[in-house]
Amino acid sequence: MLLIVGLGNPGAKYEKNRHNIGFMAVDRIAEDHAFAPWRGKFQGSVAEGLLGGGKVLLLKPETFMNRSGQSVNEAMRFYKLAPSDVTVIHDELDLAPGKVRCKTGGGHAGHNGLRSIHQAIGPEYHRVRLGIGHPGHKDAVSGYVLKDFAKAEAEWLDDVLRGISDGAADLARGDSGAFQNKVALRTRPQRPGPEKRSETSPAGGTPEPKAEEPAPDDRSPMQKLVDRFR
């Protein structure tokens, strides 16, 4: 059993906040991979399904962000899981919008949800950091993360969520490299290669079409002078 936790705050008021991108990510995984319906358990909402050939429990703590560890710890104790069985998906101020990075262990960098989880289970769990950018000043952080994503951010946000869903099976298998490649294919689509040359080359006997010659200039000298100074 693997536990994948999306962080956010419960309720319609916070649903589209930047701080809730973790909730959005696990919602997309559940929808795209035919997980069982969400139900209340472990002070949160859970959905069960299969990813990468194994059983996975998705969890959205409903304790509010600064007490997320309570919900995570309860689920872990019930299933007898170790921190290495847990992956937390969360917003990351220190990454540019649309950037996705994986990490294991380390500090919480002031993130209230991670701080709570650290206190409950320690730091040695896996993380998927979803960049939302930084407002530029630490005093503006609270208002920034608790505001909805702007309309202009909708495209990259959808690409990130689709990429996470595409790579969910790799994430469950512990292959963070393959997971991040799947995300990159969504967020940085491959550019089309150079156009193919015509199958019939001049050497084959069929000349390539010539560029059209410019039309003759039929203007009078006076008209040319007038046009020059327009």
C-alpha cells in the first residue's frame, strides 16, 4: 500500500486557491485512473485505486493545512506504513509556476502543511513540489497562496495536472525520473522537427518548384516618388 497525499484546505472557499494545488493533483489522478469514489476517513477524504500494479490510497486531509500531519499520521498507523511509503504533493513558492520537482527528506521551508507532517511522522517521506512562484516579498505570501489561480495561469496549471496524472503510475513505482519526464512532455511539448524534404529530389529528375518571381513594377516615376514618401 502506498499513500499519496495532496495538501490543501477544505471547503469551496479554498477550492481554487494556489495553496490547494495538491488537492487538485490527487483529484485529477483519481478521476483519470478510475479510483473508487472519495469517502470520509482519517480526518480527510480518501480514494482507493491501483497505480503501477500496486494498491494506492489517495488522501486529502481536511484538518486545514497547519494540521495536515494529524490526518497523514492516522492513515499511516491504520495501514502500518513507514514514511518511505508516503508521497506528499504540495505547492512550492521557491519554484517558478509550472515547474515540478521530486524530493525526499529535507526541511519544510516554512510550509505549514509540511511543518505539521514533519512533526507527526518525521521528514523522511517523498514529496512532489509544484511550483506556484513567489509574490516577491515574504509579507505577501499568505495572501498570495490563499488567492485563486489567475485566469492567465489556467493553461500551465492544466498542463501540470495532466502531466502528474500521466506520470502517476511511475510515481507509484518510485521512478521519479520517468514521472518528471511525463510531466515535462505536457509542460514543455516537443517542438516539431524540420519539415521533410520532397521525396522526389532534383537528382531524381523532377525539379523542385521555383520561387515565384516578383510582379513587375508598373508605377510611373511620379507615383514611385509619391509612394516613397508615404
